[in-house]
Amino acid sequence: MIDIGINLMHRSFGTDREAVVESALEAGVSPLVITGTSVRSSEAAADYARRYPGGLYATAGVHPHDAKSCDAQTIQRLRKLAAGEEVVAIGECGLDYNRDFSPRDTQREWFVKQIELAEELELPLFLHERDAHEDFATILRRAKPPELPAVVHCFTGTRQELQTYLDMGLYIGITGWICDERRGKSLREVVELIPPDRLMIETDAPFLTPRDLLPKPKDGRNEPRFLPHIAAAVATCTGRSVEAIVQETTETTKRFFGI
């Protein structure tokens, strides 16, 4: 199975990054798509992915938290990065009104610029949205061509929000949030609405460690080797077999990213 979102360049993986990749492979999780969240982290992700041809891929983009750091060179640097075969999407980009680490107008500006870059390069979009549904959907309707593939990564929203994204033709990424019977209750109830050809799975490691994972990792860190646990939770919530979830999400992911 394929983990579409792992923050492998995060400092928590600084001492054992290779071991994390190997343990994922042993668990049947390969390839991995490393998330780029700034120009610097995107460059690091692409550089590291090149060490594992066919085993690691990367996205190139600027998370809304880092939009305030964008400048006149940002899009040019992302464009250069995206020329590499290991880069399979533009992002993580979007809007985050939960923490507002960047001014909202700045977030919107650089979200649009990255959509335009994805259209120019004919690469899919890897999207982030938190507490910004209305503006997020409005910008996508205005700026994203209907034929340009895009996945809402780490979806945790409402039934209505999910239906809006599905009606827009977007793909949906599900994380270990679904393993939390309390916080993830609403997600567990709506995941069955996602068509098999629009569903992908991810860990968002080192974040969002599945709450019901046993034994729990000593350091609390999430890893891609836990993706089968997430697949099993999705299977339970959708009434489909684990084998079906693995096969469907893998096929959908390969088609989406062109890998």
C-alpha cells in the first residue's frame, strides 16, 4: 500500500530516517510520498527521494503556515524542483484558519499561485484545509481547472464538507484520525461516502498516531509502518475488506500521482 503523506524530513526522523523507510517496506508500505511544506523542506524531500528511485516520491509546495515566508523566488524554485521525476504533486498548499500562522490574505494569495503552477506543470495538487472550508472551496472553484486532479489531504471535516469536495471532483486522504472513536466519530460515519476511486490513505507521520494502536510507540511518533492499521479502520467503517481497501487505494494513488 502507498502512504500519500509522510513528513519524513521532520526533525523527529533525523536520527533514523533510513530505518523508518525500511520498516515501512517490511510492513508492505511502499512507495512513500514525502510531503513538502516549504521551499526548503520541499528541496530536502526531493533530494532524499532521489536516493530511493521508485520507493520514495515527494511533493513540492508551501503550507499555509509558511505562506508569510514566500517571496518573488518561491514559485520559480518550486517550478525547478517539480522538473524532477521524483516530484509528483504541487503542495502541501491551501488554507489554515485554525492557527493563522500566516495572514489570511497571504494564505489565499499563495494558494492561488500554487494552483496556477500545478495547472502550468500539469501536476496534481496536494491540499490542506483547516477551518477554512468556504474560502478554500471558493478559491478552488475559481482557480482550479476541473480536469486538474487534487486531493484534500488529512480530511477531518463534516458530512456536508465532504460532499462538497466530492461534488467538486476532489480526492480524499484519510489518516489515523479515523482510529479515534471520540474525535474521529464523525469521520468514521462518513468515510463510506467516499467512492473507492477517490479514496487514498496516509499517516501524516510523525503526527496523528492512531489512538487505538497497540502497543503504543514509546515515543508517541507515528510512522508509515502503521498504515495497515489505518487501512483496517477504513475497512471496518466502510464494510469492505482490508484487501479491498488496500487494492483500491493503491490503484487510485498510482493513477492520481502517475507512479
